Amino acid sequence: MFTRTSPSRGPNSPRVDGFYDKATGSVQYVASDPATGKAALIDTVLDFDPRSAATATDSAQTALDFIASEGLSVEWILDTHPHADHMMAQAWLKEQTGAPTGIGEKVREIAALWEDIYHLPGAFDPDRDFDRLFADGDRFALGSLEVQVILSPGHTLGSVTYLIGDAAFVHDTFMHVDVGTTRADFPGGSSAELYASLQRLLSLPDDTRLFVGHDYPPVDDRTDPAWEASVADHRAHNPHVGGGVSEAAYCKLRDERDATLALPDRMLHALQVNLRGGRLPAPEADGRNYFKIPANHF
């Protein structure tokens, strides 16, 4: 697994270690407080093979092994949104560590939307399956560091960013600075809302480190995955919003691009797990878990 460390820059600055999952193009993060050794796991991956519908915990275990090797302790297990491209490992990680889980409070609205799509009324209960549902502006501690929650809708209607000192975990808003931004065409998504979220993130201090959710190399001459760039870098060089692109121009570009994209191959399986906090659907009478997939909806 490709990994990279972004060192702490001093007081109020976390160390950030990223772990790249090639199968989904996802980056899972360990954000840690050098002063206390407390760590947050952010957007971790439960491995899933869409051909066999089999799950595994290898990627999440890699993050736990790293935490053990560095002498850290897990204080939070956080996700920025219910992901469409990979399954979240929250529930399994909570079993291993006992740490509380968290996601944005608008997951309730996302759950209601997908209960209708799956025709599974009452199937999802975020208040049961997550320990904390964060509102825009909420603050909580990671060791001696403060975490601020920033509502960042557009990719989903309830995505949140976690701002920890000079590090912002911006999920599916920006892609890496040489790529652009993420899609906004999933149910509940909006290119106009995504543009507003991007502008809010670009208003953070210039040297804020932005850590994105995905990368899909190769990109031009770059073959290794990358996921960190500063606010100043994105403001100047991001091909979708850099240089002061207008909302109208951005929405035209984003909507036209999204119309050409296929659904992620794990999406219809993953959301049934992620809206349960990383849990498979309940076993049926034979003891097996089953997915329900809507035909001809998308």
C-alpha cells in the first residue's frame, strides 16, 4: 500500500499519514497529535470485491498496524460522508479499538433518500449506528488539538470537512490540485452547492493543508498517487476553480463532465453498508447477509 507522511509543523498542527487504496483510488488517513499520541482514523476502507461480494479488513488493519507501530491510541473514527466508491470500516474499527465513531448529521437526510431508492423503509438509523452526528461548526478534541466541523455539501447533501489545526480533510470536494474537483451528480448532489463548498474551503488560510479523498493516477506525467496541496496551490492552480472561476462556468463544466461518468462499481453495495456505519445488512434466516440492488434506477 502506497503511504506518505505530512509532518506536524509545530503546535496546533497534526501529523497526517495517508494510506492509498489502489482498488478504489481512496486515501485513508491517520491524523495524530504529536503532544499526546491521540489519533483519528478518517475515511477508512473496508475492502470489497464487487465480483464475489466478499469483504475483508486488510486496508483497515494496515492503519491499525501503523498506529501500533507508532505508539498512538485511537480517539476517534471519523468519516466525511457515506461513500459511494468504497465501504467504510467504522464498525469493524470500533470493535477493535472501542473508539467512538462520527459523521455529519445530515446523514439522516441521506439515509431517508436512499431508503426510498432501495425501497427499504426504516432500514437505516444513523442515530443508532454512529456515536456522534456532527453539525456545521461543531468542535471537539483530538488530544490537545481542536477539530472543527465544516459542512461541505455538493458531492452529497451532507458531506463534512474536518479541520484540525492547519490540516483540512476535504473528502470529495477537491481532487488533487493537478486534477480539479469531484462529481456532484449522485442523489442529493449539486454542482452549485459544491462550488459554494469549494469557495468556503478556499477561504481558509493560504498554508492550510488540504487532504483529498481520492486520486486516480496516472495524471499527465504523474504516476504516483498524491493527495496533499495547500489552499494557495488550489486557489492558483486548480484547473476547475483556480484563478477565480465563476459559479456559472464551474457548474457548466462540472455538469457536462458528470454526464459522461459511469456509476462507481461499488456504489449500490457500499451505500447499504455505509448508511449502517460500516455494517452489512442484517443476516437473514440462513445466517447470510444479502444486498438489495435496484434494477434500472440509474
